[in-house]
Amino acid sequence: MQVTETLNDGLKRGYTITVTAAELDAKVQEKLVEAQPEVEIKGFRKGKVPMAILRKQFGQRLTGDAMQETIDEAMKGHFDASGDRPALQPEVKMVNGDTWTEGQDVVVEMTYEALPAIPEVDASKVSVEKLVVKADDAAVDEALKDLASNAQDFEDRKKGSKAKDGDQITIDFAGSVDGVAFEGGTAEDYPLVLGSGSFIPGFEEQLTGSKVGDDVTVNVKFPEEYGAAHLAGKAAVFECKVKALKAPKPAEINDDLAKKYGAESLDALKGQIAERLEAEYAGAARAVMKRSLLDQLDKLVSFELPQSLVDAEAGQIAHQLWHEEHPEHHDHNHAAIETTEEHKTLAVRRVRLGLLLAEMGRKNEIDVTDAEMTQAVLAQARQYPGQERQFFEFVQKNPQMQQQLRAPIFEDKVVDHIVAGAKVTEKTISKDELQKAVEALDEM
């Protein structure tokens, strides 16, 4: 077997791999000998089939297997010896594939872009600011008011009052389409909060202004995209009877409210809220610090990038942004999306930082543990209540999904490693100042 270099231009590499006919035949013979003990053919005992018959029966298929294995071994040997790491899967094609016949040498062309040598980064040259925000009394009180609002109760309104947004109205209703009742269109003593948007558009608005004892005819049209296909886009009539009317009554902020949320007392609930708020602030502050760190790393290093990676990343960015601008398209059945200079500029930054962080993680033996992956899968599975097991099985069978979950964990661990060696200063700021810093991230 012979490997000959044909291209060495920047990161571009090209090689010709030649497997002689004798080497290929030896590999086929090796496979036949390996398989012989288990082969049964009519007229011969198991393991006693003559080699000539085995070759005639299985030689063609084994030649293909042997050819692939030999080429794979040659490629592995080349990468082990050269130290090259391909940026993407190498392109491999058989030179004489259309005319090759048994007894000829196999000649293969392999081309790829190698990952570049990545310079060392001195973390001590990096300076980052760690923003610290304390949960003040005003923020805690605001959160308490939200909890009280969510825990609100309702109390009867004065006799003769008219229903308005925010009120809870209790109704009996019977719906029909073209005069025919439909399944799920009838209920008794149904409590509906007006303005909640829990019924189809137009329904709640027509009950505004009604009083207890009123009979109200509600005329609506089911949305075109309604879940029940037989009702989608249909005009419907609901005969409603108003039976009770209550006004919202926010829960009092006291120990009883605290107990509703699992705390022993109001002070304990305030403490829990403060901890939750400060955890949220810390997460936002970390995002600001991480952006600052990545900006500095982007300026600290310079190295040639594999164009294939940049092009792939630019295409992915363009595709993602297009779908964000066209949320009505849920599949990939659309015309090709052109990449712009803006996409390419962002792709260059992402590829450079991605390669740098990957190399720093590799050199410092940073890895994602099984426990960390399990936690990531659990967190993702919570988005699919009732289908957690199916999601776990999907992830187990999908290496691409595993990589999507692993990548951000790995990146955060590498960032933590860099920060540990960087110059870090703390700065206490207000919640509003933090919010402005976070908003600035979206503008970059």
C-alpha cells in the first residue's frame, strides 16, 4: 500500500492511496479463512467448504469489504503518522472505480482540509468583570406581589354588576355548528376568567357587560388552524347562561400566602425569593462576562481557518435566521438560502472561537461527564411531559442530538477553566444596570 501526497496548500491536503492487487487478494483470503469454519453449503459439512467454492460464492462481496477496510486502515495510518485532524469528513473517491476489475490495483484519491495549529492562550492576559447584583427589598416585594396575583381568589360582585375583564364568570353553554351540537361544545357551571384568552377569539368579549341571570348568544368562528379539523374555520353559535359573577381578589401577603408556596413563613418565602432572584441575576451576569471573555479571546488569537467549516457555519446561521424570520415554515422544503457577508463574518468568529475552545478543552483534558449529560437530558425531557422515556430513547439513538446537548456544557466548562486563570474583578451594580448590559448583548 502506498500513500502519495498530491496537494499541500495552506490547510488543503490531497493524497493518492494505492492498494495493490496482491494486498487486496491477501485481505480477501484472510476473510475467507476467517469465515470458513462457520459456512454451510449444501453437499459439504459445516467448516469443510473448499476455499475455491467459498471464493466463488462470497469473493465479490468480500472484495468490497476488504477494499473498504484496507482504505480505512490506510487513512487511519496516515492521520496517525501525520498528526493531521480533518476539519470535516475527508472526500474519498476511487480513481478507476468505473473500469476497475478484479486483479487490478485500487487507486483512491483523498482530499480534506486539516485543522490548523492553534496558538496557546495565556489566561492571565485576560481580564473579566464579574457583575454582582443583590436582591433588594423592592425586587422581593415586586415578586411577592406577582405571587399574590397568581394566588388570587374571587369574591361575589354586587347584585346587578356587569362583567368586565378580569372577572370570573360562571356559565352554562351549549355550542352548535349549522344547528348541530358538537362534541366538547357543552358544559355546565364553567368558571371563565374574562380576558384570559382561554376560549376562541371573540367568545369572552361577547360576555363582557353581561349580568347574572342573562342569556347570551355568542357568535364566533373557529380559527382556520383549530386543532379539531372538523371545526376549523366553521361558524359556531353558543347559547350561554350567566350563573355567577365574581371579582378578582388578590391574596394577602402574609404567612398563609407563604404556606401556599411551601414556605413556613412570610420571612422564609422572602428568603427563597431573594435566593431565586440572585440566581437569575448571576446567570445573566455570567452571560455578560462570557461575552466579554469571548470578545477578548477573539482578538488574542489569529490562525488560518478551514474554509469548509466557515462555509458550513455561515450556511447554518443563514438557515437559522431565515426560519426565525419565517416561523410559519416548520420544515426544510424551501428554496436555497443565500449567505451574506454578515453571515460569513459571524461564521468566522464562531469557527475561530469554537476551534480555540475545543483545543483548550482537549489540552486541559476537560470533558463532559455521564452525570452532566444525564442532567442535560433530564432538563430537556421536562419539555415533553408524559414522553420523557421516548425522549431518552431518542437521545440514546441520535449522536447528533447528544452532541447538541454536550456542546454547551463543554463550552461552559472551558470558559470556567479560563476564568479560573484570568484576572477577575467584582463590581456591584443595580438590577436595571444588569438589564441594560444583557440587552446590549442582543444588539451586538
